[in-house]
Amino acid sequence: MSTLASATADAAAGAGPVAAPHRWRAALHRFVRHPAGMVGLALTTLVVVAGALAGRVTASDPFRTAGDPLLAPSRAHWMGTDNLGRDMLTSVMHGAKTSMVVVLGVTLLASVIGLAVGVVAGYRGGWVDDLLMRITELFQAVPRFFLVLLIVALFGAGLDNLIYVLAFTSWPTLARVARAEVLSVRDRDYVEAARSIGASDRRIVLRHVLPNVLPTALVVIALTGSRIILLEASLSFLGLGDPTVMSWGYLVSNAQRFLRVAWWMSVFPGLAIALAVLGINLMSDALNDVLAAYSKAPRSARWRRRRSRPASLPAQLPVR
Amino acid sequence: MNRRYLVRRLLQVLPAVASILIVTFAIVHAAPGDPVVAVAGESGNQEYYAFMRAKFGLDRPLPQQFVTYSANVLTGDLGTSFAQGERVSTLIAERVPATLLLMGSALALSTVGGIVLGALAARRPFGPFDLAVSTAALVGYALPVFWMAQLAMLTIAFRTGWFPVQGMTDARANWTGLHHLLDVGRHLALPALVLAASEVALITRMARTGILAEMDRGYVTVAQAKGLSATGALVHHALRNALLPVVTVVGTRIGFLFSGAVLVETVFGWPGLGRLVLSAAQTRDHPVLLGMVLLVAFSLVLANLVTDLIYARVDPRIRYR
């Protein structure tokens, strides 16, 4: 198919929402002028930089003793040392690296599964849709936190296992949202037009359906990321994280017995979790404002939506 | 509530229960190694393995195994914890009351607190108070509940010394009657507040949105035109309708409350399911963890059923087609 086909299809739909590059550039413009979004971006960048620098500017092994135990924050140890004399700053930065690896791995995997299931279900319809949605519901019937506990205990707590387990339980929301978005564009005139001039299913999905699913999907994916941070932290807090890598949840649980004597052991890793989650939530909220909300509603409705929405809150329930 | 709705809604329980059984059965069987290890743990005792194999029918074909497994689960027989040597159902049943007390208190606190905060925020949308509440909610979403518990200890319990930070009762004193209740209340206050704080943001937001939407409706305008104050119109007319969504999510919240309670209990040494889950996680005590998955999953099914039935009773518009 030539670009002529899609151009004709776009024209057939009038001002269809398929002018993708332009729309993304406009969204980017709105994003950089979104204060909450920029704060979120700054926080997330901070965490990413901290994770990337772990092992470069700090000791490469966070489990190594770096000084006397239980030293309060000082110039030598900015975040103090823990009960075994390990440098807390080193630990927290290595924890950022672990969280980053887990979040990237899980969101990538979960996005692929979720988008594939949602788009196929929505686009094909019929029994394929029924089957895929029943499977999605199967996963949603079981409480995620406890399911993950059980699976990690059964399959082992290595970092790779952790990523698979979290991805395996994280895709249903995205699949449902993607399916709903596909259903809303599947029968639009421009899709019909593309089909009538002989575009293949693959081309229709990639050129006309997916671009309309992505804005909303991105918001959901970002929210999935922040939930994954909390979930991974909860798991390692309960001792089900990978014992060979440093993680924020482990640090907070290790602080428990020393709360009365060493507040810094709890405060800094906890703060790191909070900032990382807050950063991603703010970004996903800003994405929601600049992508999802703007892409469909006409101008007047856009304002009404803005006013009835509570100021800067994640669009979905958090999972702890 | 018409009978048709009741029957339909009760029938919906079946696929949910089937889903729970299928998913847990599949996971136990997908685990690496002998499934008997997944059910009976790594005790290594061959006789016990043989017993459990026969009990769960692990030597028979899969469909038959599934039937046996389902029958065992539905009769509350979840096998024996290999770490504690006791029946899983007994272990869980012993600890449920303490956890329910914590969850119930947090549910009540967060619901009432969230509605009040939401109503106050809705008085002047985007006013200073509304923005403060929204910001606090945003931060609240980001704090892991177990860290919030430690912060509460550091900032409130240690500073003031008012609240004990471990357990459910004072081990040194053996109170009875009213004193016992006060003692438990003093121990309960902080964990319940922390758990409620982790939930209150959601309720506040729902209450605020609901109230704002409802205050725009014609019947509220009429009430105000007839001389009722805004507060009066809210309390006597709008609130009932605005809060329906808050009630319907109780079912969903039970799941959050369970996981939140487990984490908070771990920090405060509350003698509920939290400690059981913690030790089971650390010793890889699969039967106990499987029992927890089933307990929470079935609680969710039940909570959703009860909410829907109450909802249908309160709101006659709800019925199928």
C-alpha cells in the first residue's frame, strides 16, 4: 500500500485523529508547559540518574562495609551507615538501579502482552474477544499482591523471576483499556475507508488503530510503572526480593529493628520510594492531561473535563 | 430488589469462584519440581509426601486432580503448614479476628474521614483547601504503607510516648473488661490510623467528585431555591446520591485493605495475618501463602456480592435489562 491510501483514508474521515506526528509534537509542547508534569519528569530523572551512577561514583558492592555501624548522616556518609556499617547512600543508589531494572523490564513485557491482547480482542471481536477477555478476567479475579507472594515463593525470588511474575500479573488493566479504545475507533469512517480501498488488517491496526490507542495506553503504562515500584518494595520488605541485589524495600525492613537509634536507615530509602512513585504518578497525570484528555474532546468539553477533574491526581486506583 | 436480579447476581459468583480455583491450581502445577512439594512444602518426609499425594490425588490425571483440589478448597481443607506443623485453616482462623479488627477500624476511619474531607474540598473547588487536600492525596498515593507505619512510629509514637508500638495488648498488665478494651484501643490507634491514611485519598477524591456532580443537579437547585442553605442541601439531599459510588468500591477496597493490613501489622507487631504471612514468606511456606490467596480472593467475591445486593436494595433502578 502506498501512503496515498492512508492519505485518502484520512481525508475520508475529515479531520480524523490520525495526523499522528503533529499530534505528538503538540502534546510535547503542552507537556513541557505542564508544571506538575515537569516536576514529575525532574523527580524521575533524579532517580534514573542515581540508579545509573550507582557503582560508578559509589562502591560497586553495596553490601560491603564502608565504616562504623549506625553512623548518623555526616559529610563522609551523607545518609549515614546501617547496622553493618554499610554506606546508606550507596545502598539507596543501588536500590534505585534495582527498581529501574524491574520497572523497565516489567512495563516493557506487560505493555507488549497488554497491548497485544487488548488490540486483538477489540479488533477481531467475536469469539476471540470473548476468549481473551475471559482470560483477562481470570487474572483479575485473584488478588494481585497475594498471588505474587505465592508465585515468588514457589518459583524463586531471582530478579529475572521477579520481573516475569510482576509482568505476568500486570497486563490485564492495560489489555482492558486498550480493548475499549480499539472498540471506540474500530468502526470509524477512516478505518472503514482504509478497509474499503484494500488495506490489510496489519496495516489498519498499525497505521490507524494503534496510534489512537497509544495516548491512553501510555498513561496506563506509566501508572503500572509506579505500582510496580510499590509492589517490588513491598515484596522485598517481606523478604521476597532478590537477596543478591540491593533494594529499597529490604532497606526499610532492615531499618525496623533500629528505628529508635537510627532514623536515617528508614527515612532515606522510604523517601526514595516515595519520590520515585510521586515522579511517575505526576508524569502519568500530565500525560493524561496532554494526550488522552485532549485527543478526543472538542475544545468546550475539554474545559468541562478539566474543571470536573480533581487537580493532579492519578486517574486510577493505586495498588499497594 | 427483584428476584431476577438476585438470581442473576448469585449465579455470577460461580465463574468468579471457578476463576480463583483455576488460577491457583494452574500456578501450583506450573511451579518447578514436584507439585506435592508445592502443596506440602519441602519437609522431605516421604511418608507425608505419599499421604499428601493421595489426599490431593496428585497421582491421578489432571482433571481429576482439579476436582479433588476444588473439593478440598471449598470445604476449607488447605493442608498443613510445613513450617508450623498446624492446619492452614486453623492458623488463618486464629489470626483473622485481629486483622479484621484492624481492617474494620481503618475502613470506618477512612470512609468517614474521606467523606468529610471530600465534602469540605467540594465547597470551593480549586480553592486553597481543595488544593491542599489534592496535594496531600497525591503524596499519600506515593508513600508505601509500611514506610508510613515506620514514619508514624518515628514522628508520633517515639516523640509523644502515648502510643505503644508493638502488639495488641500490654504484656505486663493483665487487664480485664473495660480496661482491656482501652488497652487494645490504645494499641490499635496508630496502626488503624496509618492504614486509614493510606486509603483516605481515594475516598476523598470519590466523595469530592460525587458531591460536585450532584450539587449541579436540578433537585439541589430546587432545594436551594426553596431556601435551604448549601450545606443543608448537601446534607439532606445531595449526599445520599453522591456517596453511592463510595459504597460500591468497598468491595475493591477490601483487597487493598488486606495487603495494607499485612504490611502495617508487620511493622507494629499486630498479632494478625501479617506476621503469619511474613513468616510464611520467609520460610517459603507455600500452603499458608496459598491459603492467604484463597482467603482474600473469596473475601473479595463475598464483599462484592454483599455490596451489590445492598446497592440493589437501596437503589431500585438497579436491575438487569
